[in-house]
Amino acid sequence: MAVADEVEKVLPGTRQRVIASEMSTPVTNTHYANYHDGEIYGIATTAERFQNSSILGPRTPIPQLYLTGADVCTPSVMGATIGGVLTASAIANRDFYTHLSKST
């Protein structure tokens, strides 16, 4: 069964309001993003990823070249957001993450 069929059962009339929908699979990710195992994020999400702090973070060995997004921190939309905050912090040499955490 398609996801749309299940949503329609719970929320009748939803299907007629959908203008467009899209689906992807690990094969799609391999084709378009060149992720060899079909993963949806660049760096593999393994224990080693989080134990090896040298591969995480916004700084690179190249001066003034920074990384951002999910691969800076942790995979997910929220991980990409946090990655952006960490990158901005590194560029500005300020701790925006702690500041934002305290303001909520």
C-alpha cells in the first residue's frame, strides 16, 4: 500500500488536496548524490563517526574553508541546522550554540 492510501484512511479528502508528491529510494540517492550504499547523508552513521572527532566539525585544514550541514554534526534536518550554527560560530569565533540554547 502506498503512503497516500494510509493517510487517506485517517484523513479522508487528503489525496485530492495533494498537488505533487515525490519518492526516493536508496537507488535514487546513489544515482543523484553518488552515495555508494544509498545512504541519505554523506558520512556513514556509525559509532566510529562519533568516536573520531577529527572528521566532525566545521573547520578544515584549509584556512577560511568551512564545512556545514549534517556532516558537521549529526544526520537529520536538525543536525544540519546545528551544523549551520556550529559553522557560523567557527567563522565568527563566537559560541552561538550556547547563546541560542540559553535563549529558549
